[in-house]
Amino acid sequence: AIGGNLEVADAVDLLSTAVNAYAATGLEAAEASDIFFTTVRLGKTTVPELQASFSSIGPIAAALGVGLDEVGASIAVLTASGTPTSVAANQMKAALAELGKTGSKASTAFEEIAGVSFNEVLASGGDLEDVMEIIADSGVPVIDMFGSIEAGQGVLALTADGGEKFQQTLTAMHGSAGATEAAFVTMDSTMGASFEKIKANLAVLALDIGEKVAPLVAKATDFILEGFEDLKVIIPKIKENVLAWAEVVR
């Protein structure tokens, strides 16, 4: 939460969504967190933006056998080219849905150029990098392969320059271990974090002072209340004198 600059509840939501989606692979929260922070570093996105968009792409990617690191690399590449995070997530969702659905335009086109289906590539140990490499090397216009412009745009960005950028990003993603700790150390050393620590210490100091002063305040309060009791006798006489003086002045 500190490293990503978001509420703890939102951090838990993002990590639990990822861990639940990839439960069959044994993905742990620490690994997922490192991948998300590496996605932020390699792309142009933030952890709050990932938290808001991941639920649209995570479950379908996991169901098809596309790794979280591949999802992160895809979003990093797309956002680095200027695509908003939410749009990037929807583009990848559309692309995976078309490729994974038997009989769809994209699925049929891929099987024609690869000789096997998208699902068969993944089932046989291949990954999204292999799929993008096959598409990039096919010479078939990517946009023509997909029924959805949104899906085509996403894959077009991943296969640009023969998919080299995607390959480089995915390689960097494999070295994501420790990204969460690095982000925490960076954010925890900022001026904002320092002020939060100062405020916390001041709050503790205020409590300490309050505990020490409380008995004195209670004693003073008793003294003041006793004084008011004495004043009750004097006030009527003062009132008479004030009224008499006011009459003279008038």
C-alpha cells in the first residue's frame, strides 16, 4: 500500500484478485506484488490504475493459461506507447477472448498460420510470447486477423518490430523479484512519508502530555467549580451595584 500509494483495502483487493485467479499455479501475493510493481516501472501506469483495471483481464488470462508476468508485460508495453491502463487491459481481454474462442475470426486465422490453435500452443507448454512471435512472423496483417478493432490494436502493439519490445519487457519481468521492497523503500523515504511519521509521533506526544496534565486539569476544574459556588452568593449584590451605577450614568 505504501509503495503503490493506495489504500490498504485496495492493495488487498488487487493482490487477492490475482492470487485467486492464479490459484491453480500456486501464485503467492509477494510474487504478484513484484510483478505489478515491475509493470509500473516498465510501463506508464500506476498501482491504483492496475487495481482498477486488473479484474477485467486477470481472470480470463489465468483461465486460458496466460501467466501474470505475461499480462504485466503486455500492459507495460501498451501503456508505454501511450495507451491508458484501462484501455490496455480491455484490449488484451478482447484479444485473448478472440484467440481462445474456437471458431472466432482470430482463432481460425491463428490456426491457419500456426497449424495449431492458440489453446493448443499454451497447453503444449508455449506461452504468449510464442503466440505473438508466430503472429509477427506470419506476415498476415494483424488488424485483419481480429473481428474486434480493440483486440487487433492490442496485438498490433505487441507484435510491432517483430515483437522485440514485448520480448524485452517479458525478460525484464522475469527479474521482478524485490520490486515491492524497492518501491516501499522509495516511498517510505519521501517527504510525505516523513511528515506522516512526524504526525504520528506528535499524536503519541499529545497523548503522553494529556495523561500527565489530566490530574492537574481535574484539580483546577474542582477549584474553579468551588469558586463558582462562592460567586453565587456575591453575584446578586454585584448585580444591584451595577444597576445602581447604571442609573447614575443614565
